Amino acid sequence: MRMRTYLAAGVAALVFAVTSAAQAQVEGGSVSVVVTPEPPMLMQALNQNGPTNMIAGNIYESLLRFNEALEPQPSLAQSWEVSEDGTVYTFKLQEGVTWHDGEPFSADDVVFSLDVFLREVHPRWRPIVNNQVETIEKVDDNTVRLTLKQPFGPLLLAMETASAPIVPKHIYEGTDYASNPMNNTPIGTGPFKFEEWNRGSYVHLVKNEDYWMDGRPYLDEIYWRFIPDAAARAFAYETGEVDVLTGGAVDIFDVPRLSELENSCVTSKGWEMFAPHAWITINHRNGILGNQQFRQGLMHAIDREFGRDVVWNGFGEIPTGPISSKTRFYDADVPTYDYDPEKARELIEASGYDGEPIEFLALPYGETWTRWAEAIRQNFADVGVDLQIVTTDVPGWTQRTSEWNFDMTFNFLYQLGDPAIGVARSYISSNIIKGSPFANVGGYSNEEADKLFAAAAIAPSDEERQELYSQMQALLAEDLPVLWLLELDYPTIHRCNVKNVVTTAIGVNDGFRDAWKE
Amino acid sequence: MNALSRFAANRGALIGLALIVVLVAIVVLAPMLYPQSPWRMVGRPMGAPLDGSFLLGTDTLGRDVAAGIVHGARVSLLIGIVSTFAALLIGVPLGAVAGYFGGIVDDAVMRFTEFFQTIPSFALAIVLVAILQPSLPSIVLAIAIVSWPPVTRLIRGEVLSLRTREYVQAAITVGQSTPRIIFTQILPNTLAPIIVMASLMIATAILLESSLSFLGLGDPNLMTWGYMVGAGRSRIIDAWWISFFPGLAIFLTVLALNLVGEGINDALNPRLRKEVRK
């Protein structure tokens, strides 16, 4: 009897030992990831499409990484200092870093990337470096100093991989960047090296054996698979052909079903940096749409909770204003609009709306958006607003939106960590430009808001920025330049034995450095 | 035996006719049966048939599937009839002119017709709707444009044989004008094949419209059967009724129209029927 007890204890100890060994990171293994659609290229400094970033963020690196609270973490910079007045940033670089082709990495690469390459090609880095930065200089081989013209709070957040990837000087200096043949075989400093791109099928990345961080990465290889049909992507996961479904790879209504499969985990984290904010863009130039009271009526007419709970299967949060609750400087203390058709009808009647049909340009991003448009059309019909849906394809939508040729349309924009980078662009009057669907295409113009955005971007302390952004949020929530609908969730679904896939604010985009397979 | 009694003796045709009567009744009674918009979210999303107060269940947004089918019937029938009529408007005059005048005119018209017949009709319809933007008029136009060539060929053949008949020759001799001969002597005698063809064309047009809507190229502001099948397709595993019932409605309508068309054909051409059955 006693003997048996010991035996049982022994077995228990053994089991415990085995399980705790399994808890430790395991080296090796291959992971298949679905990403959609297939990206146009993998040279991240030249292209920042979503799928490009997901793959290339594991090939290239920037100076910093960000955790889920959007706090900067070391990456190519092992440490950094900011001067008292907030105008001088000194980055100490990692030592012993080499490029994937074996060349050593140094401060020269950083200066070349930030001052020359990205200044010329990068749509997000260019305005920052041109407007805010005085000089970018090499102090020694492992130190770089940025001097600003004035304090600029969001500078560190602009050091995210897709926003400021560091590119190899020895490959690009003096060449025509866009046509450099090396763009097809990207060379970075990241944990994974480019191996092969079988167009229409997959991108194969392999472990960088000389990675600067000891013991990383754990995985031997990653296959990024391209499967054109959403149902086929879901099926590939069900059959075990792939291990990870990146955000947006399957229809949102398939998420609950797929996450209930055995050994299947789902997380909504890893999108804090982007925090996609969905809304109805209003063309303020078109008749009644420029009327504030009318817009407030519309906001009361939309059943946003229905949109989240039924159309988006319960994923996401309902926003209160222009800044996502997932990012910094959010303030909930603003005028809110609950679903109230009675009140909506009163406001719309008072606005002088005469029943004219309003065109809604549908967003051709799949079924969920189509259903959402239908639900909102019905919400509007219930309060007497005649909304006519017009359908188009992706190039048609981009073209009509960029050329201001619409009454209303859906759009969703990334917040990019800081209101000065990701929010202001949709509301400030200096960004009323044609040619991009992500500018202030509705033509909203409010002097007060312009001033608040401008002041908040360069206010020296976070407290002062918060104060200005709080004022801005209250002002816009009252005026409704657009109708905010949902803070979108893009759940990442993965096999539970693939660990640590999402550990940062950009999720799979740079997560595979720390991922491992049990 | 006259045509009517021959039709009445055809069981398939009677079943088809009964189905069409039911369909027309539904269309007429739609505003009374389901006075609310079929787009209105009225119940729990994805409710099963007979579960709660919804006969055929609800769709992904909680819209009543039965209301959608009843309102969709009107759109389907409307598009079927209007686009068939439009196709006849193009096809009949062209065929009549080609058959009556012959020669170069005939050659020119027939080459033009063949040009349209060589293009796959569904692909052409998709292209037309995509270019013109999906809406009720553009869909009717697209269906008419892809379905007139067979009408032209049929009418041309009929006219070709009719114009050699004695009564036409007599009309020419007494000096009737050409348009008058075509309209009063020849075309009335082509009515029978036109009616048969039209009833089958309505069925084809309904199928074509459903296919376009299924692909998302329907008028986004009209509830149609094809749209309902397309929108419910991705949920077929957990909510089969969303796409099953509208699909059934399409099937029954097209079947009924075909049965009636065959019935009319048999009734009007008894000799042809016997030859075929021999």
C-alpha cells in the first residue's frame, strides 16, 4: 500500500517534470501562417500594405518594438535617452548585428535609412522627418542622435517596424530604390531570412542563425500561405494544413466556430498599434450632409450595438469619438449618441431634410461590410432617411473616395499609436486633398479642431497633450465630422501549441521572434 | 381538338400553370402578407424555420426569409417579363426585316446576330452590369441584350417561309405597302412561336437575374431571390434555410414557366408533337 503511494508520487513527480520541461521554450519546428491577400512586394520600406507588414516585419527591424501598452521596448536600439526639453533623442544600438548577407550593421545604416532612404520614399516618415527633425547624425558606430526642431511626443511611436524600417546602406546607397533588384530578395537584420517566394502560393522564411539576440528565434522556418477564398482559408485551418490565421483571414462569423475546434486559441490582441477605427465618411460638400443637426440625427438612428453584436459577431468596441479607446490620449468624457430613433427623427426633421435620396458607396471588402450597409440603410429608413446603396469594386471605391465622388461611404483607418500620426489626418483641413482615400476626403473643416490638433502634436508634455486632445475629442464628438461605428477587432486564430505568437502591439507583424512550437 | 383543350389535357402544363397562378397571387398579395420592408431586421438572427413566428426562419441579420421570398417574387417576375419584352422589341423587328427582304439585308442582320451569339451570354451580361453599375434598368438591359439573338433567328425563319405563301403574294399584288404586309399579314402568323419562346425566355431571364444577384451584381436596393441565395451561401452549414427556400422558389418558378411553355408549344403545334413522340 505504502509502496504504491510512493510509486504514485513518483509518477506524479515524473509527470510534473515532463510538463514543466514542456513549458520551457522548444527550439525548432515549422509554422504555416495564412495571410491575405498576397502582398505586392516584401521590401517594407517601399510598401506598407497590411500583408507586406505581416511578413516583412519579421525580416526587417526598426529601432524599437512596442508592447501591448504601446510602451517602447529595445529592438535594434538597446537603449535610448531623451533630453530634458524633449528635442534630442540618442539611440544606443545593439552590438554585433549583421545583415542577412553577412555584412556588419552600424549607425551608418540607421542614418542612411532615416535621413535619406525613408525621407525619400516613406509616406508616414517623410512628413515627420521634414517637419519635426533638424538633424540625424552618427555619434559613433553604435550611437545615433536625432535633434528635433521642437518637441514631438509621437517620435518614438514612429519607430515601429512598418513606419521606420532600417534598410541596408551597402545595398541601396546610390541606386534607384524602386527598381533595385535586391527588392525581390529582401535583406534585413530580423530573426528570419527570406528564402523563397513561390508566387500565388507561399513565402518561405528561414531562421537567421546569426541573429543578434542569443537563442532567438526558436522556430526553424515559417511558411506564409496565400489562399484566395475565405472559406478555403477556414478549411485549411480546420484540416490542420495551417497553424495561424492572421487577422482578417477568415470571415468574422467563422471565428467562433474555428476557435471552438480542438487545440485552437483566439486572441484579439496584437492590434493596439493599429487600432482600426471604422466609421461612415460623410461628404460635407453635399447638401444636407454639411448640417450638424442632421448628422447628429443619423448617429442616433444607427443601432451600433446591433452592428457589433450581429454583423461583427460581438467583436469590437463602440467608439465615442475620433480616438480609439485602445490607444493613448483617449477620453470617454464626450457627448454620446445612444440608439434612439425618436430623437433621431426629431433632429432630422429639425435639420430641414426633405427626403432627398442619399447615396451610400458600399465598401467592397466582403460580406460583413455589405450586411452592415444593409442594416444601416434599414436604420435610416426607419427614421425617414432614404439611403441608396451603390456597389463597386475595390479600384472603383478607391477612385471614387479619393476623388470625393460620394455622399457617404464606410472607411476604417489605423490609429498608428498616436493621434498626431493616425487620427489628425482624417479631420484637419490641411489634409483635404484628392488622390488618397485616407486623407480628409469628406472635406471637414473646423478651425478650432485644426488648432487643437496642431498644438497637441508639439506640446512638450503628455499632460498638456492629453488636455488638448480631450478638448479636441469633445469638440468633434459634438460636431460629428464622420459617424464613428466600431473599434474593429481582428482576432488572430492559432493552434494553442504555437506559443507567443502575439506579444507586441503589432502582433504577428513582428511576433515570430519570440514564438515557439510545443 | 382545339388548342385550349389540348393544353388542358397536358398534366405537366396544368401543374406549371397552377404554380404560376400561386406566384402571381403572392406578388399581388405581397403588400398585405408582408407589409413591412423585407430588409427590416425583425427577429433573432439565424432563427430556424417555424421557430418563433417566422415560417421560413430568419437570415444572418434577423430578416424574415418568407418576407424576402414574397417581395423577391415581384422583382423576379418584373425583371423576367420586362427584359423578355425588351428582347422581343429588339429581336422581332430585326428578324422580320431580315426574313422579308433577304439578300444583303439578311446577310448583314444575321452576321450582326451571330456576332452576339458567339459571345458567352452570361459573361457578356456580367460585363454590361459591371460597367453600367448594378441597378434595375441596367440588369434589364443586360438580360435583353444577351437574349434577343435567338428571337431574331426564329422570326427570320418564320418570315422566310411565310412570305412565299399565297396570301402574302396576293397582298403584294394588290399593292399593300411593305410595312403593312409585315405587320398585318406576316407577324400575326408568327405569334404562336413567339409566345412559346417568350414563356421560356422569362424563365431564362429569371435565372440570369438570380445568377447576377448571387454574384453580388444585383441591384443592392432590391430584395431578390438570387441575392438571398448568395448572401446565405456562406452560412449553409449552420443556417441552410437562408439560401434553401429562395433557391427552391427559383427552381419552382423556372420549372413552372418551362412546363407552361412546353404545354403551349404542344397545344399550338399538335403535328410537331406527334412527330417527336413517334
